[in-house]
Amino acid sequence: MTNYIKFIAKRLAYMIVTLLLISQITFLLMNFLPGSPYSNEEKLTPQQLEIMNEKYGLSKPFGERYLLYMSGIVRGDFGISLQFSNQPVSKLLSERIGPSMQLGIQAMIFGTIVGIVLGTVSALHQNSFLDALASLSAIIGRSIPNFVFAVLLQLIFAITLKWLPIALWNDGFSSTILPTLALSITPMADAARFIRTEMIEVLNSDYVELARAKGQSERRIAIVHGLRNALIPLLTLLGPMTVGLMTGSLVVENIFAIPGIGEQFVKSILTNDYSTIMGVTLIYSAMLVTVILIVDILYGIIDPRIRVAGGKS
Amino acid sequence: MKTNWKLGLLLLILVLGTVLSGCGSNKTAESSNTKSNNSTASETNAGKEAETTPQEPQILNWIIVSELPTADSVKSYDTLSSSQIEIFAEGLYKIDGNNKTVPVLATGDPVISEDGLTYSIKLRDGLKWPNGDPLTAKDFVFAWQRLFNPATAAQNASTHFNIKNAQAINEGKKAAEELGIEAVSDTELKITLEYPDTYFTASLSSVNLYPQNEAFVTEKGEAYGTNSENTLGNGPFILKDWDGTGLNWSFIKNEQYWDKDNIKLDKINIQVVKEIGTGINLYESGAVDVASLSGEYISQYTNNPEYLSVLTLTASNLELGISSNKALQNENFRKAISLVINRDELVNNVLIDGSNPLTGIVPKGIAVNPDTGTDFSDEAGAIVVTDVEEGKRLWELAKKELGTDKVKLELITSDTDTAKKTSQYLQSQLETNLSGVTIELSNVPTKVRFEKMMSYKFDLALGGWTGDFDPVSYLNLFFSTYEHNHARYKDETYDALITKIKTEDATDPQTRWKDLQEAQKYILSKAVVTPLYQGASNYLVKSKVKGIVTHNLGTPLEITRAYIEQNSAK
Amino acid sequence: MNTINIPDSYFEPLDKEIYRDMEKADYPSLTLYQDSWRRLKKNKAAVISLCILLAVLLTAFLSIWYTPRDPNLQNLPHANLPPRIPWVHMNGFNGLAKVSGEWVDKYTLANVPANTHYYFGTDAFGRDLLSRVLAGTRLSLLIAVVAALFDVFIGITYGLISGWKGGITDNIMQRVLEIISGVPTLVIVILMLLVFKPGIPSIIIALAFTGWISMARVIRAQTMKLKEQEFILASKTLGVPFIRIALKHIIPNLSGIIIIQTMFSIPSAIFFEAFLSFIGIGVRPPDASLGTLLNEGYKTFRFLPHLMWIPAVVLCVIMITFNLLADGLRDAFDPKMKD
């Protein structure tokens, strides 16, 4: 157990270093983005630009700005968004991340469950009609871009059938259904394919043969031996994907008029909204490294043969 | 047993995830409950139920395509925030449906001194802020001084540098008190200009020059205009439920407004919908009363009676990088480029978005002849024409002069739908009509395009320019030292003409007008730029919504006087 | 002791050839690839997929020299025509299109000569969609193949080394991976625009930068699992070098995962390219890719459905055949699978 604590403490320290590096690289790259963060810069005179840069602290040298920014972060101050006048980035992010996270988690849970079911059905009835059907739906799910899928969902369920709201974020759970579905096809398809491959492999392995020989039911074999082992590689893939989904999708958010963070992030990059770019990047990478750590820890728990890195020595 | 707790842990994580998401949805459910008063869906339902009763509440459900960056009139710099600020605030003058400047808070036209430098304007009596404070001339002085104060860093300040000492104050060289505006009394303003400007009265309709309540703004400090509680306007409506970054807010009728009897709407709900298709779907379902149209959607609705198209003052040009490309320094080549482009086909068959072919530098709707009242572009006529044969002939000449028969040019454009379409059309026109010309397209994000244009190193670029009130703001683009002269074109005759327009002509409107026309003709004769089209904003507006005013100057639509037609007679 | 004398003449030297023949197998021995091919041939779905895929590849390849029309040639009077195929009389494929609820012959409206047929219809510029789909398929496949190559080479190598070495090496390599995935790709992509021109090279660089990350993660995880298994431990004990273990033991055992991951990287690459085109650094217009065609088509699919559905169907067909073939390949290569 002390090994684990040591390992986690070490990893936490690495996490901070990783985050620092990410922040430095992003800050540096961002510095070279073309143009200024002012949306009507076409009309700003050079003197005006100077005044604006002075006001937003952009005339200071690069190193100083980075230190100022980081000292702000430590105090919980993410700076002021330049797309809006005087709106703190922390406010913008905290308002926008909720809907994105909710949709991301819902899509992840729904997509993974459906994917696992499809994959399991495929694997248990390998090369049957059911397998073909399940595989095909996963493949089609993966080959249609999610913006096409979103528009189709909107057309079918909201416009033609009128079951669900067309868009907008004001109808509680029912406004989340269509965007969740649109987002869930990627985890669904990935989960289905992975589970199918892994399970087929596991179900053909010697220890499963042994379990069969011992007279265990196929269902028990499938769940206890098949699924559990198949979940391992899935975790590696789904962990980072969850973070990706939770930080929003430009297209789906736009199509369903959701006040999410994905659209805001792309816009902040295209408009040089430096503090928002940094804010989203930091949140995203913090979530990412945390999820990766959790996945690594889970690994050791699910499969004791895998020794967590560093635990060896 | 051992395995079970591990599985249990997995389950726990899943459950935690669900609970977390549950929290998320609870939260939004709550917030949607608290905001249910302004949720569009419930509103429409309420509207439908009330249809039978004669006193249906007048509610307009409006959508716009982007968030409101600021509600501070001084800091506003884009059409979108102007369009919102106009709903809850008002200035001395405004532009009416005929592009004429009409007094609003002022009682009549300004009294202008002989030299054109001093404007005296009387305000209406008894004007009030929604919080009961009287609205006086001092509120204008405060707002204007704030506009030029470098600490405010207002992006649009330079547009109004025609006011005396404005530029010096903005650059920190003079104190704000030296600005050329003075409150003679509570209801009288005296404005001094740096130089005479025929279009100054029109520019007084700009939201940047609206009054601000000193006590309120000072109290809120930096937070002024960042949400509805921290904003105070003087217009027909009051801004409500705007949290500063959100996608929906609303306006309710202002009972303190001087002309409130002519305001029929009780409430306007605004919803931001960025995807055009979604906006149209909401519109067709009846959830909203307006939809913005763009791109391919427009051609589908041009025959619809609810379709509304308003020309904007954005001139889209094919800009030529004369200083950085040798071939473009050949005048015959430049003329050939302009001659082989069919603007009518571009506008009617490619863009199909209500835009107009642009045959000069100054677009339609900006200014009229001081004597005859004819529009600037109408009077100029079609200066730029399409003549493919002549273009080909000039291209042959150019090839000889250049000593080459192959020219490769890169065309830089933004990555918007319109820009992509236009650039592909231009590419095909130039390549098929001028054999030997190869056009390479670069559709890049706007910032990248702008960076390349401002470094003055490009071949061709698709540029747009929106001037303000005065035709010279378009013609100035080719003044040799102006930083937005992307071509770095230098012509002493032209520079002299523009300088004359800006200085000597200022007090003589008729000569100035003639010189403006002359300047446009002169610069186009050198084919320094290839005008393409004048853009348009396109909408669908429900036929039951009446009283919407459209204008080319400023924001395209004014909805404050709109009302919903009662069809209780049915 | 009686000695029995057996004369030497009783013995005859055996014809050496006989045993040689007996040692021979009844069937010719097969290499791994021959064996796999034999197994693949038994899988009907995979064979059909292979044929379709080869046909698509061939058509796409031939479209370098021949397309029915110039894919970039504009013909504005013929803009936005629905498909018209001479021998098909189904509405939607015979030149009729639904305009506000009624079927209208768009070809007559546009005064198209009776013998001119656009099998897939035309786009907003009057360009022939069939030709554009052909050219677009070629471009998308090129991008997809490049993406897959990056996935395979960088992703597998990185994942293998990281998972195999473990310890500090793994730790550092994983942190580098986190940093690369943490820095926003779009920022890098936009910066690249200042250096490179938009077009295939910048798409490839952008893909190279991010495409391989999830492959590397999955491979690392699997390597970590495999390296503790008996057969690997045995090879290790016998002193087999890492490269040999990786090539002979680890990669064949991961073939299923690798193939699936590669299959996923193909649509991801196609969609990523569409996204880049959307941002402005993708394929240079007027050239088309399946992604850009889809991107343009979906905006108008309610009025001009053919612009979205045709590229979508082509993409789906490519994806489905790719996947079925991949399944077949995986089964064929996996020595554990029973016949």
C-alpha cells in the first residue's frame, strides 16, 4: 500500500511539472499567433493599438507576462477574456463548462454502455447475423461525421416527429438528449469494436477453455472473463476521449445552441483571446493528466500482472 | 471476493460519474426554472393561449448569431453590440428608414457655426434615466470624455477623432476636460470639432456617443456594462437577465422613456444561435420570430414573402499587392483583371445573398449629393465594367510589356463561406479569360489574412472595408501613407486630391462632393483595386411582426418600434 | 555360439529418394502469408470487401487521368442540379427535385440539353459532383493512408518502447505524450499557416503531430500486459533481443488492436481534414476531398440532399469495406484462430 501512495505522490509531482510545461509551450506558441486580440483591429490606428496593449498588459515582455499570468493562476485569477469587455475568464469558463461536461459525461456513459452491449453481442455470436448487424451499426456510426449525425437527429426527432426540442438549453433534460446522442456515436463505435476484438481473443484463450471445462455458464464466462479483460484496453482509449468530450464540441454545441466551452475555445484561438486559450488549455490538460493517472491506477487494480510504472524498483 | 471489490470500485466510479452528471442536470434545471420567465418556448405557448384575448402581451422572440461582447456603449465596436445597445440606450440622433439623420434626444438639427467647427444642440426637457435620475447634457460630456480616456481603451475611439482634442486626449497628451464638448446648460450642448465635417451630425447617431450616467458608471467602475445589473441605458427598453457571457437575455419596456407611448412591445427575448440552419429550424417551428440567413440558405428563401435583405456598407474588393508583386505593377494587367470579372454573375449566380455588384469604391447608401440628393454611387454610375474582349486585349499588351506570358498569383481570403465561394469564382474567371494566369487559393483564418495584408506582402487578397458616414473613409484607403493602403500605392495627384478633400473642401460641400467623385474616378482609372460587391444582411422575419426599420448606415435592423400584429379579428 | 552368417547380398541399400518422399507433406508447406491468404480467401465478406476496395482504389487512382468532366470546371447556369441518370426513373435520380413540396424538373428549368446527364448532380458552381467525388475520394484516401502510416510507425514504435522499457523511460515518454496532447492542436495548426501554405503538406504535418497519440497509448498498455506473460518472459530469458521479441511476439499478438486502431485513424483523418478545411488550412479550394464535400453538403442537405448523401454514402462504403476487410485480415493473421 505504501508503494501505491509513493507512486501516486510521485505521479502527482510529475503532473504539476507536465502542466507547467504545457502552459509554457502554449504561452510561447500563442505569442506567435498572427494579429492582435482586438476584433476590429482592421480599424485600429497604431497609437490605438499601443493604448489597448498597455491596458491589457500585452506590451510587457514575454517572460514577464508569463510570470504575471502564472502568479494570477496561483491566486485563482485566470485573467480577463478579450472577446468580451471585462469578463473574467474564470466566470466565462465556469458558466460554459457545466453544459459541456454534462453532455460529455452523458454521451460517454450512454455511448460506452451501448458500445459494450453491441461489442459483447457481436463477440458472443461471432460471424452471425447479429454480429454483422451490430458491427455494421458501429462502423456506420464511425463513418458518419457527428455534425451530419446531429443535423439528422435534429431533423428526425425534433422537426419531423416533434418529440424533442430543436435546440436551445432551456428545457432541462430533454434539451440534452439529442446532443448527447450526437456525441455518443464515437465512444459507442470505438467501444463496440474494441470489446468485440478483445472478447473474441479472450474467449479463445486457454483459461476460458478451462472455465468452460469446469462447466461455468457461457454468460458467466462472457462477463467475468471476457468483458473484464476486454475492458482494459478500452480504458486507455476512453479515458482521454472522455476528457475530449467533456471539453466540448464546436459543431454539436453550435447546432444545438448550447452554451458550452468547445465553441468558445475554437473562437478564442481564432480571435487571439490569449487568456481564454490558456484557461481552457490548462483545464483540459489538468483533466487529461488526471484521467491518465486514474487509468494507470485502475490498470493495476483490474489486472495485477501489470505493475504500475515505477512500482518495480 | 478479491475481484469483487475491484469491480465494485469500477462501479463506484461509474456511479460517481452519473451522480456528477446528475448534479449538472439538476443545476441547469434549476437555472432554467428561475429563468423560465424568459424561456422562448414557454413564451410562445403563453402567446398562443392568449391569442383569443384582445390584450395579448407584445413579445418578440429574436435571435442573433453571436454573443454580446459588451453593453458599455463607449466600448462597443461591432455591429452586434451596437444593435443591442440601441435597444436599451439612445443618443442625440438616429438614422431613420431612409438613411436620414433624425433627432431623438435632441430637439432638432444642430446649429452649426459659420466655420463649421461649432455645433450647438438642444436636448429634450425632462429626460430621465430608468432609475429616476435626470438625464442632462453633463451625461454626454461624461460619456464622451470617457470614450477618449486612454484608461478606457475604447476600440472605436479613433472613429471620432474629428472632435476637438479627442486624439490628443486618447494619446494621453491632453486632459479629458479639454475635449471639445461642453454642457452649456442641463439641456444644451456645445461641441467643437478639430476640422469641419459635413457628416458629423450623422456620426452623432453612433452608440459610442450615447450619454452615460456618471454616478452609476463611476460606482460600477470596471464592471460597468458587464452584465444587466451593471448596465444603465436610457432607451426604449431595459436590458434584463444578461449575465455577460450567456446565450440569452431579454429587454423589457422602459417606463421612463420619453417616447414610451410609441413603444408597443412589452418584451424582447434574445437568443444567440450560431448555426444558421438551427436558427431557421427554430424559425420554422415558430419558436422565434426572426432568423438570420447566410450562404446557401439565402437562395432557398429569396422568393419567400418573409425574406428581408438589407444592403450593408461593406465594400468587398479584390485587393492587389502592387508593391510586392512586379506583374501587378503593370497597369494593363490590373485593368485586365478588373475587366474580365463579371460582377453580376458573381452576385446573382454564385453568392445569391442579396449583395449588389460594386462598380465603384464607395458603396450605395452612404451619402447623398448635398444639392440634388442623389446617392453617391448612383451619381458615379458604373465606373468599373465587364468587357472580356478588352480585358484579353490588355492582357496581351501586358504580357508584352512584362516580357512573360505566365503569371502565377496567390489569392488570400478569409475562410468564410462567402469568401471561399468568391475566391473560387474569381479563380475560374481569371484563369479561363486570361490564359497564362494561374491563381492559387489560400483560404485562411481572418487573422492570418489580415496579418499578410498588413505586412504588405501578398499578390491578391479578398478584402472588405466598412467606412463610416463619409465617402472619404473609403477613398482614403489609397492615400499613400495610410496604414491600410495595403497595395502601398503611391500617387501624388491622388494624395493631393484627398488632402484637399480633407482640408480645403471641408466648408464647401458641393466642391467637396465633386472632388470625392473625381478622386474615385481617378483611382479607378489606375485600376489600383478591383471592386467586387456590396454585402447584404439577410433575414427571415415573421409576417406578423410589423414596424421593423431597416437602414444601411449603422445596424441593419431596428426593432424598438416593432409590434406583433394582433389577429384576434379572425 | 553359433554365428549366423547373413550374406551381405541379402541387404540392399535403400533408395534414398523413397524416404525423402515419405517425409514430404501431402500439401505444400505454406509461409505465414500464404497461410493467411488461404484463410482470408475463405472469408466471403472480406473477399468481397477487398474487391470493392480495390475497385474504389483503382477508380480513384484512374481519376488522375480521367474523370467524366473536369472536377473543378465551373458552369454556373447548371448549378445545383439533382442527379439525372438516363435509365433510372425514380424521383430524385431523374433530374426532378422537390421544391417547396412539389417535384420540379430542374434540368428543364436550367435549359440543360436533353443528352447532358449529371449522374450525381452538380454543386453550387455547376461542377459535376461525380467527378468531384472521384477526385475527392482520391485525396481523402491519400490523406487516410498517410495518417495510417504515421499511426503505425510512430505510434507502435513509441508505444512499444515506452511499454517495454518501463521505469524512467516510460515515465518520461508518457509525460511527453501528455504535453503533446495538452497543447492545443489548433494553435499549432494556425501557426503552421504562417510558415506553410494551406494544402496537403500542412494537413500531413498536422496529422503527424497528433494522429499517433492514441495508438501509442493503446500499444503501450498492451505491451505492459504482454511483457509479463510467459512466452515473452521465456524469450527474454533466452536472450532474444528486444527488436526480435517485438516483431515476432508482441506485434503479431497485437495485430487485432493495431488493425482496429488503424481503421479508426482513417475516418478520424478524413474528418480532421474536413475540420481543417473548415478552419481554412485543409485542402485548397477548388480541390475537393470527401471531408470538404460533406462539410459543404450538410449545410444544404434539406434543399439539395444529393450534395450530402452521395459523399456520405461513398465514405460509408469505403469505411464498411475497410472494416470488414480488417476483420478478415485480423482473423487470418491470428495463428490462434481455428479454421
